[in-house]
Amino acid sequence: MSRALLLATGLLLAGCAAAAGWSKPGADNAAASGAYDECRALAESAVRTDADIDQDILATRQSDWQRSGVVRVQTRTMHEQTRDRASALTDSCMQAKGFARPPR
């Protein structure tokens, strides 16, 4: 499965649960969900280049990493970094739209 597909799937699954955690005075769940979808799409677009670059690096260096036994660790690290960046971008976007998460 390609890295970009994994990223998109992860963001989609995270989006289903995460939109419910955002609130804004006067906004219902549908408004929060719509805003979250917009922010998630912007974040996905922003990290797409990173994901594509990571995928290219993995494709060209995979035989080197396989010989050294690092391919899985490197793939996971790249995926986590891209996921974390997308999450931070989504959070920033939601805050810019006036939404807040409830205290944890």
C-alpha cells in the first residue's frame, strides 16, 4: 500500500472521531464537522508533497535499507512525522476558524 494512501486513510479515520471534539459557540456538530473536513483537506494537501517525497526516497533507497534492516523503522518514522504535521496543521486551522477542544 502506498504511503499516500496510508496517510489519506489515517486522516480519514482520524477525522471521523476528531471532528466531534471541536466546539464553537453557536456552531452545531454539522458546522464543526464541515470545518474539520475543510481543515483536514488543507492539511492533507499541505503534507502531500512530504508524503510523495518520502515515498520516492523509500522507492530509491529500499534495497539499501533492507540490507541494513531499517526499512520498517524508517517507513514508520516518515509516516509518523507526516501524520503529526497534518494533525498540527488541522488543529491550527480549526483554531483559526474559532473552534476549541474541550479541556482534557
